[in-house]
Amino acid sequence: MTRIAGAHAVITGGSSGIGFATAAMLARRGATVSLLARGVERLEEAASTIRSDGGTVHTAAADVSKRESLEYALGQLVSAAGHCDILITSAGVARPGRFLELDDAVYSQMMDVDYFGTLHAIRAVAPEMVERKRGSIVAISSMAGIFGIYGYTAYSPAKFAVRGLMEALRDEMRPHGVHVGCVFPPDVDTPQLADENRYKPAERAAISGTISALSPELVAAKIVNGIEKKRFAIYADRTSSTLASLGSIAAPVLRRYADHKVDSVRPAGGRMQSFAKGKQ
């Protein structure tokens, strides 16, 4: 089992959402946590909350899509708190929208932040973990990294890329004693989800139906448990794990369900009508 108490855990995107909830839980378990995010004010608010609960926390501001900035910030955190024992890459962004209405810049942003932001952080800490023959690297993918989802042609490919990276990395790191995990959460009640909801197409809302978003704390508990037990695939709920395990068997059923929901919100004979409104 991975030992949490006394470990130094670095969490990108640690100022809010899943990242913050996981950092707070690790701190309560005795880890020193380092939060990395873009906004200095939100970082300090998050750190203050963890300190008020008795935790030890460090912070550094950086844009994970900028490799040099990220590496410099990680260097500061390691200098302050020691070797990184646990890395959790939670920094991410999602911008839903119909394929023909999204600007090219959105596709670049998803890959820069969600995929390369994950890759840059891992490449910065993995060599030292291999040298010490211990450590845990956990990336946040998504259920949209297992099944392509209507309205997420920019986001899903980036999260598929994270999944592919972690699957390959797991096999390379295992002989060196380094644990690699990948988290596949569904919708989670975070500031990111609130922002996503501003842009979700009506078809996507229909597909989601009345499914409630999970709490960040529930997902954080699964992540911490996955780190302790050195699991690769980490799911937040039974529905997600069941769908993922069924894989290609479930895909046709999900496609038919999605088709039905899309048809239910499109006017008869007007399937492409919304695409003529111009780019967002």
C-alpha cells in the first residue's frame, strides 16, 4: 500500500473542485500538500482552508499548459517540501459545443491544458520517482475519455489522450516501483461544471437527463483509496465502472439512447438548423 502520512503530494488544479477536495483529504491523512493553479487569490483561499483544518500546505502559481512555467513552479514546491511522492494532475478545462460551431482555438486549448498540462507535470516528476523507485502518479481523465459524448468533440479527444498516456505509462513505470492511476469521473459538482453548463447544447442536456452530479469529496475519497491500493483505473461510482467494464458491448446501446435523445430535441427536418447560426 502507498503510505499517505508523511508524503509530499503535489496537486495541479488544486485550488478548487476535485483537486482541492483531494488535497484537503490527503492533508487530513497527514500528507504535506502542494497546490498548483493559475489564480493566486484562489490558491491562497484554498491553502487557508486547509491550514485552518490543521494541514501543511504550500502553493505555487503556474499555467500547466506552459511547460517552463510549470516546471519552475514544481521546482519551487519541491524545494520547499521535498521530493514529490504523489502527483495528481487535476488541472483541466472543458468547453462543450457543437463541432461545426466551435472555433479551432477551443480544440487547441483542450489539448494544451488537459493533455499537455498533464504530460508536462508527469515528465517533471517521473525521473526522480524512478530514481527513488517509489511514488504515485494519478491523472484525472473523464468518462468522456472512455466514451465520446455529444457536444464534446474538443474535450473527449484530450481526455482520451490522457487515458492512452496513462495506460502506456503504467506499464513502463511498474518495473520501477512507481504507481500510475487514471481517474474517470462523470459529471462532478465543481466550478468547471458550472462553466460547462453555460455552453452545453440542448442535445447534451437531454442525454444527461436528470442524472445528478457527484460531489468532489466523493471523487476525492475514491482517488485517495486508489492511491493507497495502487489501482490503475479509478471510478467514482458503480455506474461508471460498470459502463467502462462493458466497453464495446455497452457502446451501441449508449449510441441508440443518445440518438433518441438528440432526435427528441431537434425539430423534424431541421437537424442541421443550429449549425447555420455561426460560430460561438
